[in-house]
Amino acid sequence: MSKNKLLLVDDEEGIRRFLGLTLMDLGYEVETAENGETALKLIEKTAPAVILTDIKMPRMDGIELLKAVKSDYPHIEVIMLTGHGDLDLAIESLKSDAADFITKPIDDEVLEISLSRVMEKIQLKDQVREYTENLERLVEEKTQRIIALERQNAACQVVEGLSEALSSAAHEVETGSGLFNELPCLVSIHNRYLEIVAANELLKDRLGEVVGMNSFDIYSDRESAGNACPVQLTFKTGKGQRSKETFIGKEGEEIPVTVYTAPIPNKDGDIELVLDISVDMTELKRLNDELLETQYKFQRLFDEAPCYISVQNPDYTIAEVNRRFKEDFAEPLGATCYSSYKHRDNPCDECPVQRTFKDGETHQTETVVTTRNGEQKNMLVWSAPIRNAYGEIKQVMEMSTDITEIRRLQDHLTSLGFMLGSMSHGVKGMLTALDGGIYRLESGLRKNDQERVTEAAAVLKNVVGRVKKMVLDILYYAKSREIEVESVPAGHFLQDTAALIVPKAVAADVEYEIDIPEEMGDIEIDPSSMSAAIVNFLENGVDACEPKLPGKDYRISINGRDLGDKIELTISDNGAGMDRETKEKIFTLFFSSKGKRGTGIGLFISNQTIEQHGGSITVESEPKQGTTFTIHLPRKAERKKQPPACPCA
């Protein structure tokens, strides 16, 4: 902003021209505007020091222009130009902070005097602003200086306090009393001539009488003052040192230490003594070795424990597992527990880990898991909280013990009782049927009615067959049962077995396809038990097609193939199918996906029968897509013996 730049505002062009010439003669740079709105636009561009404006103008008068200028540009001075009849407006303008007013017609001398007063006012304001800025800068400088002095004073107090503390420490070492003789550290005091002037009892006990020796003499790799030791470096640099060194013990043994040195100044600030505090790393190394050994021992116990151990986070992710867990399950770290070995998409109901996180107590449950090899195991699961130093539960440890064999024995005993209880009603019914058959037989013989005799014989034959099957089932569960193999034509046997299910499939409106070659060679099997096993798979296929969905045609197919030393039998349906968890449990005793319609015994028996023959079963299934059982049987039965059902068997 130029102090000589003026803005003249008047709606009369003649006044702007002639008054502008007068102002230029007085030495001012002049810009003109015909109204207040134009003037406001020119202010930002020209930056005038003074505005001379007429009071009465169209569109925006002088009073409005004055208020607008003082609102946005308070540093610009405004002189009002007014007629004799506008004195009231002129006085009002002074109330709005106008610098002066001049009446028309304008006298050149009055104009010059008014401008001179305004310029003096502007100059005075500039001086006051400059003085204020200088004063603020001076205050800031003095404030910073005071702060610096206060910091320096505080630092001096800290140094004095530290010096007193170190001097006190040196006195304690020299007199053999106080804290430094209680510390498990090697403490010594050295003077500026690199002589040991004091040592605590522990250092004397380990290194011998060292007072009077050179500072570097206690180090194994220092031979003279030319090979600077930490004490010498402290005197040289004035700063404490930290380094790993080796002391020479009184028996000549080497003692690894970590050395800490600190200068002790006198009252003049010069370093008078150096305090040397050294930590014997031998004990630390021993403790570290013990810690590593303990960690290794606990890790070994953790890994070799005869159970599965996992440590789980609050979100069910597995943080750590033992060796046995890693061997039997897919890589679990970072995965959730329920997906790793339960193959679920959501946490299990009544999850013991979740309950432990909630209440901090141990919990127990029993479940079935599947290993990476497809082996199913009954597990007894315990959960226990892992707390931090504040008692907060951060993780939960889950321990799972394999109780498959115990559960198998219990299942056999349970199933035996279950079957005996249910069979008692069957036996009663069969006895009634026997009585009825004998009565009809006797009646037919008395009356010489051959037709009645034949019917009675058929009833008795049927009942005897049922009794035989029941007795065999009881024997199967009560004790281990060897299969009685014989060589049979594989094709004819499989065709005859597949035909047994035709009536049930027809009744259920299920299409039934049999693709089994007649000539497949001979196979060694127990025909009775193997036929029952295969029929179980076929009946399950028919049951899987119920209930039916509208518009869907259901079918079951049984296919046989000659694989040389093996026979392959494939049983497929396009029924309900199974999810992974169900598929992995179908051969578990008493597990059934049929609800009340199933006992959970049939597939369990079928699986054991095929295993007894040295065969194997694979299952492929998808929900709503169907299931395929693939059975492989060796031509020569391997006669794998089943374990006893109970200790007394």
C-alpha cells in the first residue's frame, strides 16, 4: 500500500476530473470511481491509503461505502465530501469512524490541511504498530532466554544431585558399607591416575585384593594404559561406558562381565573418580541355560503328552498345538478349531472353549473328530483357562484324550443290552408264532390236510430263520465272531443280493439299475454276513430317496467290476445326500441321519463285516446331490479278526 495513493469517489465526472488534478498537484497518485460499488472493486486492485468520497451518490452512497471499507479494510482512512445541507450526514459518518469531512465547494487549502492530518494519523498508526511488533519480539526473546536459563539451572541441579549421589556411592564402596556391598555386582572406584582406590566385598572375593592395582590390570585382554579400558575411556570422554569385558579371577580364571562406568565430578565439575559396576555374566548364562533347559523340558512334555493339546484364541483360532496334534490333523495354526478337526462352518453347540472364556471354569465334553487320514476318533475334551499376570483370560487350552477303544467296548455292551431288551419282545412274538405254527401243523396232521401242513411248515421255517438270525446277532455283539468264508461265483452272488432290494425300490417308486457281469470269477466271502452288509447299503439308498421332491426322478444303481485281485462294487443314489460331518460319522454305532426311522446299527455292522474280509469302503456325498458307496473286496479273504466286544468275551 502506497501512502500517497488516493481513491476519489464521486458520481459527477467534472468533480472527479478537476479535484483529481488538484490532488495530483499536491503530489498524490489518484484513482477515480463513479460510485461506491466500483470503488469497492478498485480497492483490492489499487490498495489506496486514503479514500475521498461524496456522501450522496446513486446505487451506493458514501455512508454505505464507509461502513463497507471499515468492515473489510479498517486500515484505510476515509474523508467524506459533503454539501452544506448534509452536515447531519457528515456527523453520522464521523460516528462510523470517518477520518474527516470537507464541505463543498472544496477549498484547496482546507483539502491540503485535511489530507496532512490524515497522513500524520496513518504515519502515527504505522509507528505504533512497529513499536508493538518490536515489543512483542523483545518479549518473546526474553521469554525464551528465561526458559533457557531455567532449563540450564535445572540441568545444573540434576548434575549436582547426580554428583552427590555418585560421591555417596563412592564413599559407601570405600568404607565397605551401604547398598553397593549388598548388590550382586562387582563394584570398584578408580581415580584419574587409573588406580583402583576402592572395591566392594564381592569384587574382592572374586578377583582378590585389587585396591592399588591399575584399572586395566583386572581385564584379561588389557596389558597397559595404551589399550584403553572402560574406566580410561570414561576419563577421556567424560561419559559413562557400557561394554562386554572379561575379568581375571584370583585363580586366573576368566569371568565374563558387562561393565557399566559413570564419572564422578568434583565441585568444580572436573572428573575426579569413576564408578565401575560390573555384572557377572556367568550366573546369568547359567540361569539362561536353566531357562532354556526348562523350556525344552516343558516343550517336550507338551509335545509328548499322549493326547491332543491345542491353545485357542477368543475367536476360536488355534495359536499352538503339540506334536501329536500336528501329526494327525491338517496344518491347524491360524485355522478355527471347528473347521480344523470337526469340518464345520460354525462353532459346535456347547463348545467347552467358549464356555471357559465366559466363566473362567474348566469344562468337559465328548465328541467325534476325523483325522487327516479319515480315521474317526471318540475324544474326551477338557478345557482350561490361560490367564495373564493380571488374571485376565487371554487363551484357553483344550486337551483331548482318545477314548475310541473305551467307547467301542461301551458301545458293544450298550448295544448288547439294547438288543437283548428289544429282542425279548421279538422272542415272545416268535414263540407265539411257533405255538401257532405247531398248532396248525398238528391240526393238519390230525385232519390229514396237506395244504395246512405245508402252510404250517412254511411258518415254522420262517420263524426258525428269524430265531437263527437273532441268535447270530446276539453272538456278534457278545463276542468276537470269525467269518466263515467259502468260494462263491462273484457275479451270481452280487446279482442275487442286488435283486433282494427290488421289491422295496418298486414300492418306493425308485428306479433300480443293476449292472453286474455274470462272469466275474470266484471270491472268498462269508455269504450270509456279506449279503446282509450289501443289503444295508441298498436299503439306505432307497431310504435316502424319501421324502421325494416334486418333479425329480429318483434312481439307485449297483455296478460291479472285476479288478483282477479285487472286486469293486459301487452303489449310487441321487437322494438327499450328506454333509461332511454326517458322512464322517455314518459308521459310528447308534449314529443315524434318519431320526426315529434309523437305529444307527446297520451301517456299523456292514462296515465291520467288510473290514473283517480285508475290504475297504469309500464314501462320496453332497447334500441334495446323492451318495456313492464304493466297496473293494479282495478275492482271497484276509480274515481280519475283530477285537473282543468286552473283556469277558
